[in-house]
Amino acid sequence: MPKRPIPEATPETAEFWAGASRGELRIQRCNACGRAYFYPRPFCPRCSSKDVAWFTASGRGTLHTYVINYRAAHGFQDYAPYVIAIVELEEGPRMMSNIVGIEPLPENLPVGLPVEVTWEKQDEQITLPLFRPRGAAS
Amino acid sequence: MSLRMSVAIVGAAETDLLGVQPDKSAIQLHAEGALNALADAGISKDEVDAVLCAGQSPVAVAEYLGITPTYIDGTGVGGCSFMIHVRHAAAAIQAGLCKTALITHGESGRSRVGMGGWGQSRQMLSAQFEEPYGVAGPPTRFTIPIVRHMAEYGTTHEQMASVAVATRRWAEKNPRAMMRDPITVEDVLASRMIAYPIHLLECCLVTDGGGALVVVSAERAKDFPKKPVYLLGSGESSEHSMISMMHDFTESRAFKVSGQLAFAEAKIERKDIDHAMFYDAFAHTPMFALEALGFVGKGESGPFFEEMRTAPGGDFPLNTNGGGLSYTHTGMYGMFAIQESVRQLRGEAAAQLPDLRTSIAHGVGGMFHAAGTLILTNDERA
């Protein structure tokens, strides 16, 4: 059975993936302009300050937009149809993920739906942050 | 210094055939388009001193054609690369870096003969932050903004389907279009769901083909056999390389910036545009273009398309070749949008419009990643 493509960290993203393996959603905030951002970079993409720090995000957010994919990508044959979503984190940044723990139907996926992170371990290095409706059973 | 009216397209042609061509490699499709465009301009390849292309390296295309250029540009940012090439060629010609620019496109998008591989490092940003979630090419990435547009502006499935219907009506008039059977909104909504909310008939074709342009200074333009098509305005921009980083999922920042540059340079109003080619990778792409380029207000594109204003007989003729949805779509369709603008302004189009003076060809690169805009005219006094 083909597997999901497993990412490989770079020096700039290693802390994100290390945190994910511990079940912590590690993102960065700029100390100069105060904004949280994603994906990881050792400087602020808004103001270019190098005075940035990692912190653990709450893992809560809302469903910003999505598609329901019926043509599985390689390695995703067991999952289709599945929800590919943009989640807006409580702290501000947005990220791509999947919405799980819910039947993949448009009526179950109103824009703005409160979601929370849930972790899916892929191997010793990589655990993926997925999201489920807030309050749903794990 | 402005590029306004600095150059003209004096040669424009596509490959002999479009569609399924497993007997030709991608670089041969570049060359076939190039040789046809040179013949259209009435010149030999030895007069070409600038080669600009995407997909293949301009070095490879120059070698294949037997050209030793003094200006090369391999800007490869997806389907709008060719709009950007015209802009860059204009800048280079105006700066005196070259005189005769050849812009080529060729892609074996369907048969995949002589194409590069898909493989890439697992360390790429998209491999870390998008591919683990099961994106499968453009149908799952390009389409992610749509639901947000629907939620914020009440855009409907029927409105989006209307884009495919209006475009097909133009294709019905074009013998070179791949898909020419009439379709209805009901047909579109009954076609297979690819990635909700996008149905099969709202997705572009996947074909083999190519095309090329010859660009020279406006002063030289009248020395060529065909009616020159002048560059009135142009723009380019980029926003993100991952769709998840789009700033506002209801509008394309790259489209807005590129369009504003083009109109500012052209010194004309939206109402002065007689004909439009908006890259239609999916049904929503021209909707986003119509709004971002300022032809309608934000969120107003749905009713505009539903009223069939872009179809034959409408007041806003759009994608008159049949578009990427019904004419052809090799992968980087922008070249074909420019070709149709040129044909319309020359009076050579299959579905020719009367009394045309201006045309806009607006391209997208990647999945709202980049944009390029050309405003063209056949009026030398513009």
C-alpha cells in the first residue's frame, strides 16, 4: 500500500517537526512587530526582523476554506474522498491540513467551523498536524 | 520611461495541430510554433537575436533552432510566463539589448513526450507543508479559494458552471477547439465531481501543442507582412508559491498588481477594452480575473457570468477561442490566450468580432502564484 509522502525537515523547519512529534504545534512570533507567522523562517516575513521566537500555538482555529478531493493523490487511495483545508489558527497564521473525524460533506463543513489539532504519526521523525471539529471525540 | 507602444507583435502562430500529439516531443512543439511564427512574420531564424521561453530552457530552444542569441530569458513561472516574456522583450528592445525577440511555448501536456519529471525533494516547502495533506496537482490547489468566495459573496455553483457554458459557446464556433458540443449549466453540475466544488467540466483540458510570437520595435513593425499588434500596457507580479499562503482567498493579489500596472501604462479605462482573454484553468479563474482587474466590483463576477455577458452576443466577449476549458490547455496556456488576442486584433479569428481596437490577455502562473497582463491594440495612433 503506498504511503503518504513523508516530508523531510530543513534546518529552518526542524523545530516545527520536532514539536509535532511531541504533539506541540510550534510556530513563530516576531518580537519586533508582534505578529505570529507560518511557515517557519528565521526572520519575520512581514518586517524582516531576525528577532523572532518559537512558541506553542493553542492548536485551535477555524476552517477558512477547503476542497473535498475525490481523486486521491498517490498514497491517499485509502482516504478519498478527503478534505484538504486551510485552517486559520487562533494566533492568526493559516496552514494547509486535513479535516478529519467528520463525514466529508459540504453540509458538515461550514466556513468558520471551529477546529482543533489532532496528531497523526507517520514515522519516528514526522507526525502530521491534522484538524477535527472542536469538541469531536478523538 | 514607459513601454507603452514601444513594441509590436509581428509574428504569431500555433503548432499545426493541437490536442493529442504523441508523435512530437515538447521541444519539437516549441520549434514548430517558432518556425510557424517566423514564417508568419516573413523572416528567418537568423534575424532572431532574443529567445524567451518557459518549460524548456531558452538555451535548449536556441540550440534546437540553431540560434545564437544576444538576449535570453527563461522566466518560467507557469502559464503567464509568455505575457511576462512580451513585457521583458519590450524592455530589452527599448534598452537596445536586442532587436527581434522570439517567444516560444511547447508542451506535451497530454502525451508527456520529452517532458521533465515530476519528482522533487521531500525538503521543498510544498513537500513539507502541502503535499502531506494529499493535494493532487492543480485540481486540489487552484480550487481551494472557491469555497471562501462562495461563503463571503454568495457565489453559486450555477454561476461558476456558467463560465464553462459561455466558454463552450465560443468553442462551438472554432474548428480548432477540442470540445465543441454545446453544454448546459445542468450538464456541468452533473459532470463528475473532481474536488468539491469543482466538476469535470469546470476543469481545463490537458493537451499537446505550442505557439510562438515575434516581437520587434514599433518603428520596425510596419516592415512586416501582417498587421502589427502593439503593446499598449503590461504588468506582472507574484504572490506565493504555495496556495496556502494566499493573502486573501477571495482575490488574487498578483492579478490586481499586474492589472493595475497594465492599465496605468496603457492609459485607458476598463470600458475601453473591446475583447478579453482571461486564463481559464478552472471556471473560477476568469471570475477572479474579472474582479481583480477591476471590470466588476469584488464578489460581483458570479452574476456577470450567469447573465452570459461573456458569451457570443454578450457585451464582454471573453475567451473567444474557447479558452483553456474548451479550446486547448497544454499546461501553460497563456501563449494561446495571447495568440487569440492577436488573431482578433488582426481580424483572423475563427469567431471574429467586428471593429476591435483593444484586447487584454491576462495570464495566471501556477495556482494564483503569479500573473502577467498585456493590453494590446491594432491602432498605431493609440
